[in-house]
Amino acid sequence: MSTSRKDDLIVVAGAGGFIAGALVRYLAERGFTRLRAVDKKPLPEWYQRSPGVECLCLDLSDEANCRRACQDASEVYNLAADMGGMGFIERFRIECLRSILINTHMIEAAYRAGAQRYFFSSSACVYNTDLQKDPQVRALKESDAYPAMAERGYGWEKLMSEMFCQEYWHERGMKTAIARFHNVYGPYGTWDGGREKAPAAICRKVIEAKDRGADSLEIWGDGNQTRSFMYIDDCTRGIDLIMHCDELIATPINLGSSELVSINELVSVAEEIGGVKLKRHYDLDAPQGVAGRNSDNTMIQGILGWHPDTPLRVGLAKTYAWIEQQYMDRKAGKRTVS
Ligand code: NAD
């Protein structure tokens, strides 16, 4: 496992968003002194900003902007993408596909800048959808992406961008790292507005119901669909370990929890945290994605001797508390980022 020097210039793309914002904070807390955070969102809309970090507002679908972003970089973490939960990726496939521009230009710019290492945030949506038709799904292992039948739009874009990472290593010798994230949740992420994912959406619905004195909430699908959910602190630690592991160069690997839960169970955990019990209305026409998806962590455990293991109850309590604060702040007329 190699490490970088504390004064290496590290670039994090998508840093106004959830995971990359947390990654910048993780790196700053570990003493890295030259961090450059990049996102197309205006700075006041970033979820987190760490002191002493250079922040650039650039649209990375533009090649010249990618060159500017990667200038002098020693390491580049590319987490910028036009994405959201199922409600977004099922409805806006073209936007998802267009992230290929970001990924194509960023990897080339990183290579031209002479970066030592390049990280790409892939997704469990690359996996063959035929293997995900049952809620009691077999956990997905890395080889299950091929033969390919990825999620339309978003999943195919990720699969193609993984391939870029593999070829930049094989043809040009740039060390690339590829993590396939399974659902990530935690504070400082999207919790409202249409791009939020299930854990944040469910916390918000429970908080809303409590606040309004409602006795029910709406669930997308029949609630039996299953997923695993990884807490954000496990995700940032995993990114660091994967990025600096030479055994994993240009090798896609799962980064996710293997604790399989149904959406109904997720609602029960959120209710327990909120101290309420609500009636459930199921919207069977709402977007719900594949029937089941879980992460097989044999490879990450074998190579890194580690896997994401924050219990859902623990991580969701922290997420719930943060969303509740945002909700109350917004209600009180204070500025929030959703
Ligand atoms: P996010 O939406 O919070 O962050 C993505 C950021 O990228 C946003 O701040 C957005 O403004 C920025 N961005 C979009 N287009 C851009 C552009 N043209 N130029 C510059 N910045 C741009 O999402 P996230 O949850 O933090 O996801 C980060 C990465 O992880 C993405 O690549 C995503 O596909 C991947 N991923 C996330 C999850 C998850 O559960 N959150 C699961 C699988 C994969």
C-alpha cells in the first residue's frame, strides 16, 4: 500500500456534492495541505467546505476546465456526475449519459498533468440487471458486470468510464482506481428536491410526518425491494484504501455494505429513531429500480482486510439528526442546502 506526501496537490472533483465534500474533509483532517476542490455548483450551494482548501467553480464537461482543474495535480479523485436517486436516474437518462464528457475529459487532463493516481467513482448500477430480479438477491461480485446488461443510462455510462480507467493504465501507465459504490448515505447530502436517495428521503418523510402531525407516509414501490447502505465515513476510508493499493490498479471493486435490508425495514429503523409509528401507503407506479441488490465483499475483505461495517442503525441516526436540523432551519426561514 503506497501513500502520498502531505504536500502533494490533490484534486477532488464533485466536491460541492455529498461524497466528494466528505472526502475533502477526510483528506484535510489527515493533514494534506494542498487540496483543490472543484464543482460546477456555485460555492454557497456546496454541502461542505473545509478551511484552507482551494475551491474552484468549474463545469467539468468542458475540456479546458478539466485541464485547469487538474493542473499540477499529483492525485485526482473524480466524483463529479450528474446524478441522483432512482427518481432522477430513471427519468433523466440523457443527463446521466452526458457525464461521459466529465469522465472523458477528466482522465485525459489528469494524464496530461502527470498525475500519479486517478480515482473514479463507479456504481453498483453497472451490474447485470438480470441478476437483480429477486429481493432475496445473491450478493453481486465484481465479475457480475459482464456479460453486460447495466442499468439504462447511468449504469452504462459508468461501465464505459471504468473501461477508460482500465485502458489509461494498460496503454499509458497511469495508475487508476475504480470503486463501485453501493448506496451511500449520511449527513451533508441531498435530502430533498428530487435527487435524494432512499435513506435521506425516508428520514425526511418521517420528520415531515411528525412535524405535521400526519399518521402516514408514502413509500415508492411495495417496500419489499432490498438494498445495502454504506455510511459515508466508511466510504471515504474505503476510497483512500482503494486509491493507494497497487494490487487494485485498474481493477473495479465493490465498495458497499453487505447488510441487506428491505425498504420496509429501512422505514422501520427511521421510525424507531424518530420515535413514531406511521401507516404506510405504497405507490406502485413510482420509480423503484431493481428488485434487490447487495454487495459481495469477499474481494475487498481479502485484499484490504477491511470492509464497510458501520451498522445501519448507527449511521441512520446521525443522518436523521442532520436532516431534522436542516428541515427545522428551513422552516425557520434560515438558508439550507438540500
Ligand atoms: P452528488 O450529486 O452529491 O455530487 C456530485 C457532484 O458533481 C455535484 O455537486 C454536482 O454539482 C457535481 N457535478 C455534476 N456535473 C458536474 C460538472 N459538469 N462539472 C463539475 N461538477 C459537476 O452525488 P454523490 O452522491 O456525492 O456522488 C458522487 C459520485 O459517486 C458520483 O460519481 C456518483 O455517480 C457516485 N455514486 C454515488 C452513490 C451514492 O449512493 N451516493 C452510489 C453509487 C455511485
